[in-house]
Amino acid sequence: MGNTITRAGLTEVAATQTGLSKADIAAIADSMFALMGTALMAGENVKLTGFGSLQVRARAQRVGRNPRTGSEHMISPRHTVVFTPGAQLRKALQDKAIPGLGQAASAPDETASSAR
């Protein structure tokens, strides 16, 4: 797969790995995404064990600036979906070289900072 994984790409890989038809996989995915969307719209958190969680957060009204002209304008309050990676995903990504992003920054050595 390329740099972006699409629903069609996921469906194809899942069908190959499970032996189910692409239509069956697509129907399952559509149902899961619809259920997650319904839960988020009801104000519930969606937890995907081993991957992460999705939750709706309220964003307050704030002042924004047009970067080209510098003029200020008010950005209306809104709700947005926030993804928080789970511990397993964070651990899997730690110190991994990701194409286009390079090596992850190492955590500072705790013994060096405590010796100062």
C-alpha cells in the first residue's frame, strides 16, 4: 500500500487475509463505522482495544487570523473528534522509523537529567 490507506485498500487486504468476500468485508466495515459515528454523535467515547480511542471534544469560540492578510475573525464554537492512541500503538510506534518521518526522537536519558 502507498502512503495513504483507503477504505478500499483495507477491504482488499482484509478480504485476502480472512478469505471473506470484499462485499462482506465492506458491509462489516460500513456497519462498524456507522456504529462508531452514532456513538460519537451520542456523546459516547469509542475505545478500540490495542489501537486507541475516539472522543468528541468541544472547542470554544476563539479569534483566528487570516495568514495572508493578518485580519482577525471569530471562529465559532464547535465539536471535533479527537483520536488518542492506545498504549500498544504508542509502544509499537516508539523508536520506529516511519517512511517520510524518519526515526522517532528518543526520550531523554533520565539518569543524565537527575545527575545535573
